[in-house]
Amino acid sequence: MSADEPEYPSDEVQRRRLTVAGVLSLVLVAIAVIVVGAVAGSASGATSGSHPTSGGSATGTTDDATTTARPAPAEAVAPAAVDTFDKAARSIDDPASIWVVVNKLRPLNPQDYEPDDLVEVPVAHTWSPLMRQEASDAAVTMFQAAADEADLSLASNSAFRSYSTQVDLYGDGDDPTTAPPGASEHQTGLAIDIGAENGCTFECLEDSPEGEWLRANAYRFGFLLRYPADKVDVTGYPHEAWHYRYIGVELATEMHDTGFTTLEEFFGLPPVPLGM
């Protein structure tokens, strides 16, 4: 080689240089991977540290930190009871209504009213009883239940009475238990005086098994003890243990369940003075 020609490294030297460069490149790549991984791990740890662990508190504090108390759930309040019974479902003024309220302050209109569906009630009786068909059916069912459930034999002493009959009974009005003509429940065809078939009638019924059974069960069949002993100043009549009035199962059950014992009080009507 002449002095003017450039000197080139031999093939062996070039191979060594390439090898060293490759190694350096691999080292740099490895370092870069390690750095990136460290940064990612740090970020991941910071993120996970913001959530509570199994031993930490709800706010991410350590085990020895005070746990934040959760407020107690509000106590459930029971819904207010709603009266769903419709007191205006039937008339209390129409003489043909089974809810009609008849007393000395509320005579029938017309006063000589007579039902057009009277039938003979097929039960034991003193005088052949007539009642409106619906009331008759209920009376038959009630009398049969008394026999089946308590081995008691009920009997009818009186049921429907016409206006003219009431005129004769009322006379000069000396009897406080007799309603004036046109103001008697018997004239509606919905009332029945009940006794025992064995002869126990009227006042005798008060302390009899028949009277006790009726007081406890009549509402089931739609009947109401119309003149209770403790409501004389409401109904205007002395206590009559035998006088039952048909008002239908719906109303009778509602009155029983809510503790009302007179139609006047249930419908918010004025009380009737005794002896008027």
C-alpha cells in the first residue's frame, strides 16, 4: 500500500465493531424497558392506593385509623290507615234502601210506605212473618246457622207491620217501645223480632243462649241489634234484646269491625231523645 492510499480496517476489526454496537443497542433497549416498567408500576400503585383494602377503612386509611361511621337507615313508617268504606254507597233516606235510617226524627217518606217485594219467611214463628226477599233469605240462613253451630232453635215473633197496623198498635203513644206510625222499622220489611222456639221471647232473650248467640253472630248475616242497652239516649228507645234490623252483610260487618252499634252514630245523625 502506498503512503497516499487511505488505510481501511480489516474485516476482523469491522466485525468486532459491529458486535460492540449491537451489544450497546441491546443494553439501551433493556434500560428503556426497565424505566418504563418502573414508571408504570409507580402509577399503578398510586391508583390502587386510593381504594380501601381489605384491612383498611372506607376512606383508605390504615387499620389503626378511625373508621367512618355510616348513618343508620331511617326507620320505616307504617302507612296511615285509609277508610275505604263508602258511606254514600246506598241511601239512608230512601225507604226502599236496606240502609234507610228510621227513627222518631226520621219518619219514612211516604209515611204509609209498603215494600213491593214482601215474602213469607219460612222459619218457626208465632205469627206468620213477612219480610223483603233479601232480608227473608238472610234470616233463614241465620236461623239455620244457629241450629247447626249452637243447636239453638230461633223463632220469629214479629216482622213486617203495615202503617195501618202500626196505627192500631201505637194508640195514644203510652208505650215507649212502640214507634209512631210511619216511623217504625217494622214497616220497612227489614226488621224482625226474634225469640226462641222453646217459648223464650222478648225480655227473656237477654240472658238466654239464643240472645247471646245472636249478639255475637247476627252481623255475619247482615243483621244489627238495633236498640242496644247502652245507647238509649241515641236511638230514643229502651233496650230491645229481640229487635234485629237487616242492613246487609257489608254494612253490618263494617259497623262490627269499627265498633259502631247504632246507625245514628255510624252515619253521624242526631241522637233521638228518649220519650219524644
